[in-house]
Amino acid sequence: MNFRACLLYTFLICILFTQAACENNLRDVEEISSKKKSVPVDKSTGVEIIYSDSAVVQAKLITPELLHFKTDKPYYEMKKGVIIIFYDKAMQESSRVKSDYAIRRENEKQVDLRDNVVVNNKKGETFKSDELIWNENTKRFTSSKVVSVSMEGNTFYGTSFWANQDFSYYEMDQATGNFNLTNKQGF
């Protein structure tokens, strides 16, 4: 066998091995993709949802994009952020919650707000945290992460935080901070 025939023979063998390897890889990919389960997802943009109870508006949710995953445990995901405005009985804004990400678990009636969570209440207090969890049944916000509260030039921090829906009342453990008190506020 001459050099040219040997080179051609080697080339053909390489092509056969390469094709066989590709076929196996394609079969593996087809097998894996057939095992994947598709999840129906509804996507809505420019969303405003009004929450009411007995025809009384309680809250309004605003998000640029809402994904509704229809699984065994359905949930809504707001990857582009959310604003939730709570109203009192006189339809006045009682608090406003804003976060960069949120997920609402439908069966649990719970909203997890994450990343740059900021809350403002009627008293002018500002609450900040990396995470707040809103329980729709108890109408309470909770967090095991650090929460900062700013009011009248003072800021303090704490953990094991909980607040009612309008943030007019809240509690936290291990609170620390510096306070500038006037004579009226002094001891």
C-alpha cells in the first residue's frame, strides 16, 4: 500500500469514528430532552393588580413583567421588580413597598420580596432590607435578615423583624443604632 492510499484509509476511519461519536451524542441529547418536563407559563407586561376585600380596595400591585407558572404549586414571578401600595379604609395610601424581585406562592398566600426592598409608611419612616416576606393571611411582613429603620434623622438596625401590613406597628430583636434626641424626646 502506498503512502497516499494509507493516508486516505486513515482519513476514512477517522470520519467513521467521528460520525459514530456524533450519533451517540445526538441520541443522548434526544433522550435527555425527552425527559424534560415543560411548564406552562403565562407572561404579562405592564401589570396592575387591585386586591380588594368586600369591594374595599386593600392594595395595588404594579410590575413591568409578571410570569405565572402553572405547576403543581403555582406561583407568580416578578423578575423586573414590583411596587405594592397598601390603602387604609379611607382609600389613602398607608404604605408602599418596592423591591427588585418578588415571587408570590399562590397556595401559600405568601409573597417573598428580595433585593433592595424599601418600604415607606404614613409616618415617614423608611424600612430597608434584602428580604421581606408578606403573609397575605396574617397581613404581616417578616424578615430574618437585617432590617434598617430610618426616621427623623435616626437609623437603627435589627433582626427577627415583623410589621403589620401598613407598617404602623413593628417589632425587631437586637436593635442597634445611634439616636439624636431633642430635650422633648430625652429621658
